Amino acid sequence: MKRAVRVIGAAGAVLVLATACGQARAGTALPDGDQAASYVGAKFEKAMSKLEDSILDARDVTNSADAYLRIDEKYVHNLITSARTGSPESRVVHNRSQKNPDEVIDSFTPADGPVEYLYLGPAYKSLEPTPWVSMPKPDAGLVQPCAWGGVLTACKMADAVDASYEADKQAVRGAKSMGDGTTELTVNVPFAQFLDKRVEVLPAALLAKIGPDLRKSPVPTTIRLNPDGSLIEFVMDAKLQDAGTKIELRYDFRFTGKASAQDLPKTPDPAQVTALPDAAAKQDFYNRLSQLQGN
């Protein structure tokens, strides 16, 4: 479970779980208690060996990740939509703040050529003189799915589920076959795992407000699957509170449809692109972007 792709833990696992769970009578849950934990745990562990294939086989798809976290009066809310299609494959990610419409970043990795592109919305126009930047593609190319923003949120969510299960097998609370043939898995993820696996990266000032009781609080997580085992929806949804801090979060990842070439942008006009020629220039750009976002 330590290979790079296996950070996807539960997400890939649940794609395989439906075969077994779907054999239960429609609308019935597994037995409660230790028997349920043993049954679900065995299926969960068996599925781990098939994670890489489960993720890499998801071709020509569109994804959506709606990420919301509020800590007292501070909040972040982003909608990330993406598409991957073609052979060889091209990918695009649209990241839109639901708090500030000027916070827009698109990434486009065409199958052809040595570079990928970022589009900078109005909030980031001070970074470069053009609306687009280009940079060398990563050495790993498109091989590692968790290196791509289209599935990054799901990877982190699933990593938190995986770590929760490793720490406590009874974190997996149930598996239920529904009347329409879908399967629903429920897992309790301690908020500490949400933080440790960086589902959302928080500044130090906000982390300091989260005491030990809040860190232990469970984040109910639901994973829904189609009858064929494909992922419908992966949701973390919780309201947490102690004497001094209120937290509300909802992270919702789903596959939304079939992608086509129409989902991809055109290659930007070179006159609208600032080229970042090497790794040093790329790192400098991301350092400046991080500082601007932090401000």
C-alpha cells in the first residue's frame, strides 16, 4: 500500500468492492459490529492490489471536485472541473474560487509537445505580463494520476480514508446494497487525518485553533458506486465544534461524464504566453503564486 499510486487508497478500492457488495439483497445492509467490519475489511484489503489499474483505466472522463471548508469566519470554497481525453491523452483543469470570481487558474497539458500551460485569471495577472505561462512537462509526464490537479482532491481524500482504516479497521462503518443496484460505503475519518493528508492545506494561524478534541472528531465519508463498480460520488461532510472553534466542511468529488476533444482548449497564441524555460523558473513562479495566494 506504499506505492505512489496507492495514495488513492479507498477510491480505487471501492471501484472493485461493488462486485462483492452488490451480491447482497437490494436495500439491505451488512451485519453490524465485528462481523461487518471483518467482511468489509477483507474486501477492502483485497481491492488494494487493483488500485493502480482502477485509476489508470479511467479514460475519456470529466471530473468535478467541490471543496468547501469554513473555520469560524474564515473559509475557502473552490470548484475544480477537469477533463482527460485522447490517445495519447490531453488534460485540462479549471479551478474557480466560489468566494472570489477573479481567482481563476486553468491548467492545460496537451498530448503533443514538451510544455504544459497555465491560464492566470485577474487575481493573478501581476505574476506575468501575459495571461498564459508555459513550462516544461514533468519528467513523469502523465503517468502518475495523483500528480494531476483533476484528481488531486480525490487522492488526498482517499489517502485520509486509507490511513484511517490502517489505524482502525472499524473506521469503515458499513457497506449497503441499494435498490437501484448501487453500493454505498461509509467511513469515519478523524479530522486529524483530513489535516495530515492535506485534503486542504491550512495556514499555521488556523491550525493553531484546532485542538485535540476537534482533531479526534469524525468526518463522515460516503462513497457511492454504480452497479458496475465505477465511482459515482466521494463525499466528506461534517460540522465540528469545541468550546472555541466551529468547523464546517464538504468535499464532493465525482466523475461527471464522458470527455471529448471539445472539452479541451486550443493551444494558446505564443504572443499570449510567457515561457518558463526550466525547473528554476517554474519554482520561482510557484513561489510567487503561493505568496500571492497567501496574501
